[in-house]
Amino acid sequence: MEDLTPLHESERTARIGVIGCADIAVRRALPAIRQSPFHLVAVASRSREKAAGVAASFDCKAVEGYERLLELPDIDAVYIPLPNSEHAEWARRALDAGKHVLIEKPAVPGAETARELVALAEERGLLVMENFAFLRHPQHALAQTLLADGAIGQLRAFNGVFGIPPTDPQGIKYQAELGGGALWEVGCYPVRAAQAYLGGSPQVLGAGLEFDAELGVDVSGVALLRSDDGVTANCSFGLSHSYRSTYDLWGTEGRLTLEWAFTPAREARPVLWLQQKDRETRIAAPASDQFLGVFNAFHDAVRDPAARPAHHHDLVQQAELMARIRAHAAGRGDSVGARA
């Protein structure tokens, strides 16, 4: 019989359940979990039929109702790919139930909520982590190495763009009450990437959101950030654009461009272009499943408490910056959103 005693870090494989059967979970997360160190125990849906269909595809238990999944004693951690508006509630419930938590991006819309979740996790000796899968792709580590090696000199500016074409207006990304809108759906990507290069807590110099009155959500936007040492970041995003998923690093001696920065396919080899004076170098990054990278990192931090503070810091810092961007776009200035 399988051992159902609580997890002792570094002693055995952690066991995970999934709260919700969102498309991103079925297409990318669940296949990655099956390849990761985690043992996939169960998937939950509000619909018994939906849970059963997904569970059958991934050889795990089907659970009707999210709360029932949290009651299972043989689960150490949960992944939450629910609509944005439900992240905070189910993360709290999971932490209260003694489960480590991975929340699909954006984790929560308010900085205070992020701080509360981290405080709760730390009080219970648990991990709460935000899933920005793109950061786990090796192309970004390659870019960081090139920058550190002086390939483009001193970094002076970051420019990130993520846009996707319009889809069904009834979809979750267009529902304000579910936390939809361009800033949350796609804007969080270049903002998070910018933080990886600017460091600290960047100042919001400007921000704007374009709202669609009929849809009731923002459909495009831009944010201009600045680090303490003067590096700027321009982050553009939208839900009414041709597909574009890129960022570039502009330095004193060159420029580095990542062509497919945020959502590369598992089998793809994203290209980095290094421009130095009159020379241009094409660098192909290795193919990689960035979702597998996430679940590997999540499992490592579940087993190793020393790895958790960095994830907690990143979650709070991202929530604070996103709140300041939204406050600035609403005309309330950079400081108001930090207290949201």
C-alpha cells in the first residue's frame, strides 16, 4: 500500500493534485507533471464528468469539487490554473489545508494579497509560487550569461512585447469579473521579464491601458519602467494584435534579441540574435519544455525549505509592480498601487 504519511522534505517524491481543468493545465501542465519528479495523484473539477475525462488521460484520480481534493491526505502540493479571480481564495484554502501551492500567472492582482499569502505560507512552513513558465526556458539563462560576459556592454534598456490576436469575446480573458484584460493576460510577461534584468523594485515612469467599452476590459497597454541605476524598460502588450512574443536588451556595445521569448513550443529551438557593431550572430537555444522546468523547480522548493524565500520574494515583487502599473494607468500615480 502507498505511504500516505505527510511529506518529509528530501525523503521521497512529492505528490501533487491539480485544482481545475483549464486548457493550459491539460495542454502543458499535466504532461509536464507526468515527466517531473512529482507523483500526480488527482485532478479536480466542479464537473465530475470533466474531471473523469481529464483524469483518464493522465492516469490519476478524478475528484468532483476543489475542496474535496484539498481533503485528500495523499497530496502534498497543488497546482491552481483557475481564472485569475479565484487564485487567492483557493491558494489560501490550500495553504490552510497544509498543501504547497503553485499558482498560474498572474498569481493575484493585489500586492497586499500577495503579502498575506506569503505570510500564511511561511507561518505554516509551506511554499507558494507563481508560475511564469517562460523563465524556466534555457534561452533566458543564455541571455543572462551573454549579458554578464559583456556581449552587449552595459545594459541601458529593455524592450518587451507580447501580443496575441483577438479570440472568442466570451472567453475568460475578456471577462472583467474573472480577472481578464490585457495587463493580466499578456502584460505580466514582459513586466516579469523586465524585472529579471532591472532588479529591485523598478519605478513606474508611465503606464496606459486601452479599454474596450463593449468588452469591459483593457485590450492593450504599455508600461515604462526605470531601475535605480537608470536602466529603462518599455513593456507593450495587447489582445488585439498579430502574435508577437519578444524582448531585446540594448547595451552600450550591442543588442541582444530573443525572438520567441514567452511561449515557445516544446520542440522549438528559439533564436537569439546578437548584434555587435557590424556583426550579427544567430544563436539557437536548445529545445526545452519550460513547464517541465517549472514543476522541477517547484518540486525542488517543496523538498528544500531554503529555496522557498526567493519564490516568495518574486511573487510579492511582481504583484507590487503590477499594482503600481495599474494604479499609474488609472491616474493614481506610482505609490498608490504599492498599497493595493
